Amino acid sequence: MRCIESPRPMRLPTLFSVCVMLLASGGNAAADAPPAVLKSHIDRAITPLMQQYGIPGMAVAVTINHRHYFFNYGIASRQTRQPVTGDTLFEIGSISKTLTATLAAYAEDQGHLALSDSASKYYPSLRGSAFDKIRLLDLGTHTSGGLPLQVPDGIATTDQLMTYFRNWQPDHAAGTHRTYSNPGIGLLGMIAAKSMNMSFANALQKWLFPLLGMTHSYLDVPAAHLPDYAQGYTKQDAPIRVSPGMLDAEAYGVKSTSADMLRFLDANLQTGVTDTALQRALARTHTGYFKAGDLTQDLIWEQYAYPVALETLLSGNTNAMAYESVSATAIEPPLPPQAASWINKTGSTNGFAAYVAFVPAANIGIVMLANKSYPVAARVEVGYRVMEGLAGARFTE
């Protein structure tokens, strides 16, 4: 589930000086030991955040010109006191949707589907319903007409889900409003996997993850890796983990490590991926299809022209953007992938909080994973302050 609270800004130091030193230091290893000055400045950004919100543990990682640096903080469980390590698994919440979007883009690249197709084309039981006029693109951009944030209670089978979809009536014409929705991206994930003659779980875990080099990412954590699965905590510090639910895999069900998520960001920066079809699919998810408020809605990813002000990023991550229908304007023709863009996504479950962002023009990115729910605005601001410093150094070499 996605949890968003009102912004509570934190003021943090920039990382300009640290990055001047970093980019002059050389080194091409996939995971370099961070220079002391970089670690110091990351610490000064993350430690106050953890203290303010009582976060037990965090894994933070940055990619800078193809080099990876990892920073682990605190504990994965208050009960066991096990420290956070590079193997610690976190729930990434709605960042899972970006992987579903990648799968759909790949299926289109291979001719299995077209984003311009109506959703009802792929499920005969939906023909004659509102989904005749809802494109796959609308499902992947939250513009289907008002599908709810969550799958309604009581829906536990695919047949029940299809009955719900068949009877559902939109609040708006498709393509006119952005309404953040798990059922929408969930249906797109189902259709993408079906078009490839796979279950969604197999499409993600046995095909897409290996292709991306994400060797420690799961929908269902294997027994051998359960000791690595962090314990999550609610805002009230109650222990919790995500529970199974309809469309959870497609919308919010992935558990991953900071290293795997950084590999995914590098792939989005067109680094480390040799499969040309996957390269095209990843780039396609960065196409801008709608303007809603200050954000440009890509295929799940949210984009802003770069450089971007913090206030602009915060405006794209308000309660309204998560819980309300916001007027959306189609971009015609769609905006091709932009190097000068800030592309990001938040992810939340009741016990975990995550944020990822990258800037293609600067070849930088950040992953922030935490085992406690805390406000989206705080994640965005801390990520922004770190990235602002990295980018400042990058453009002043």
C-alpha cells in the first residue's frame, strides 16, 4: 500500500565539495569503497532523517558515472538486532510498478501487445465494458478514468476481479484525469504477462529479473533468504510486513536489495544491459504521455524537466497526487525520453518506505530503502539534497 503524508521538510547540507573530490578520484569497480568524505556527507544526510522518524534501518546507494557506492545504517530487526547489510531485503512498495511497466514496454517492443490497444482486447470477459475505451497506455499512466487506489476488499480471485472490472464505471473519460491506482497497473501487468504466455510471477522472477541482473529480488522470498528479509515497522512502531493481496505482485509486491535496485537504475541509465530489446523497453518507459500538475507522467515513472526545484518535486508528491483525481493533459506527440530530466518514484508499504531517482544527463542516481513508514516529502527532500550535490560536482569538472 502507498502511504503519503503532508510534507515535513528537512534542511540538509549539499554534497558539492564531496563530489568534486569523488569524481577526481577515479576507479571503475562495480562497487567501490566510498571515499571518506562522501561517506561523511551521506551520513550527515541520513542520520538526522533516521533520528527524526525513528527509522531502525536504511540501505542507501548511489550510482555516479557507473560507479556504485553503498551505505548501510542501523538494524534490520529490533528483535534480532541484525544489522542492515548489502543482503538485506526491503519491501519496495510501488516502485514495483516500474518493473511492471518495463515488462509491458518489452512486450510491446516484441509485438505481443500495443499500448494503444483497449484493455478489453486481452480479456473477453471485459468486452462491452468501460475497458473497451481504456487503453493499456491509460492503465500504465493512471489515466483510466478513476480506478481506485486499492483493489476493493473481498476480491480474492481473478474471476471476482474481472467481475468487478466489468461492472466498474469511470468517473472521467480515459486520458483526462490522473488517478493513482493499483488496480490499473495491476491489470496492465496481467495483460503483459498473458501476452507473453507467462504468469506474472514467472515473467518477473524468471525472466525480467535475470535479464536485469537482479539476482536478489523476489515476489515471494525463498526460505533460504528469509533471514535477510528486514522486519518492517509502522509509523507507530508496530512490526509488520506486507500481506498477500490481489494484484500485489504487479503493484507493490517486490522485495529487493539496494544493490539490485541500483542495477535497475543503471539499466534505466542505459548501463550494464546488453539486450537491445530491453534497452528500447527501458527507454520507452521514460516517454512522457501526460502532464498532471508539475509532473510529467511517463509509463509509471514520474518525470520533471532538469534542473528542477525541490518545491516542484514536492508538489508532485502531495496527498492530492496520491489520493485524488487531478486533471491531466495529453502530450501530443508524446515527449521522447529526455536526458535533461529528473525521473523518480516513491514506494511504500505499511512498514517500509523507499525512494529512487536518477538524472540521465548527469549519469547519477540514488536508492533509499527503509524498514519503517515515514513521510514521502522527507524522502524526496533528502534524495534531492544528495543528488543536488552530486549533480553540482558533475557539471563543474
